[in-house]
Amino acid sequence: MVESEICERRAGSGLLIHPDYEGRVTVDWFDPDYWGAQAQPVSSGGRGAAWFIDADGSRLVLREYRRGGLVARLSERAYFYTREQDVRSFSEFRLLNQLHHMGLPVPKAVAAWYRKVSPVQYQAAIIIERLDETVPLAELITQLQPDDWYSLGQTIRRFHDAGVRHADLNCFNVLVKGSLFYLIDFDKGQIRPSGSPSNWKNANLERFARSLRKVAGEAAQQKVWDAFMNGYNGSQSA
């Protein structure tokens, strides 16, 4: 156990809670129906499995783990269980804690939960603090200025220099607040060991470029890419 978590276990299930929320979070918090009208679906990105919730003044986001692609036809919510430390919600909660302590721009993890639905399958969810007054990058691609793209490049470089690999770097997982940028959704993310091969960084950038092209078109992606890469490489801003 790391310092920034409280762990509760019951038969076939587990709950991690950030100490700031000790005594408040219960398993019920992970059920959208529990919140009633206080749970509002997140409309952009994802697979329709996230909700904004208001927990007595705390503005949070509840996200269930859902499968995509063909495998979702077999089981949308169940994942193969090996051991507790590999449960996706627990892994993401602990990674977010690390990144937050490192001073990187990410949301704060509130709690993580999982429940075994068979001896070899589990379902999971995570709750994070909401980043207020932010907008997904996907909605601002054609509005941001070159200096903004330069700043975003610098932000992504901070994560890469810290060895942080985001498994799905796309323009829905970048949130914008003025001139500030945040990364969200670190499912399957990791901190790569120092000295490990760095080809994952280029793959990360290529994935991000594909996302920009998909959302805004190739012309828009090419228009902003030089400014973004100048920021990433520490070159002179145009």
C-alpha cells in the first residue's frame, strides 16, 4: 500500500480511497443510479460509460471500464482477473497518485473499485476529481493559436521526459483550460523504467496525430503540427 490510499476489501471485491475522502466514499458511489439526477452523462469521447457527479459539493467524474471493438460483443464490462494489483481501476488510481505527486497536470484520483463476477472475471470503475472549466481539445482544434499548440507540445514532453506512457493519447483525452492542458484517462498507462527503449514516444505522438486528423481533417492537423512539435522539441516558437 502506498501512502495516498486506503484499502477496503470484502469477499470478491476491493475499494481504494484517497485519504482526503476517507469516511465518505462507499461502494454505492460507483453506481450511477445511486446519484439519480446528480449524475450527468459525459457526452464527449469514451464509450458512454462516464458521469459527472456532485457528492455534497465535491465535483467528480465516475467512469466505468468498458471494452471496445469486437470483444465487447462477448463481454462489454467484464475483464479477465489474474490478481488484485493488476485490476485496471487499481492500476490507474495508483498511477494517477504518482503523477499527481510528480506535479504533472492530471486529475486527482478519489477512489477505485472492482468486483469479481466469476472466479476469472471482474468489473471495475474509478472516481476522479473533475477538472472544472475545461474543454476537450477535440472541440478547440481549429480555434487554438500556434502558441497554444507550442505549449501543448511542451506539456506532452513533460510526461515523456518523466517516462509516462499514455496508452490512448488522443484529442478527447486532452483537456484545455485557457493556456493550460491536462491529460486524462490513464487506463493501461505506465511509467516506463529509466533507460528503457524510447520508441514508445514516437508511437504516442503518431497516435495523437492520427486522432487530430480523424477529428479535424488532415489539413487542420498539418496546420498545427509544426507548432506542436516545436514545443515538444524545445525549438523556437514561431
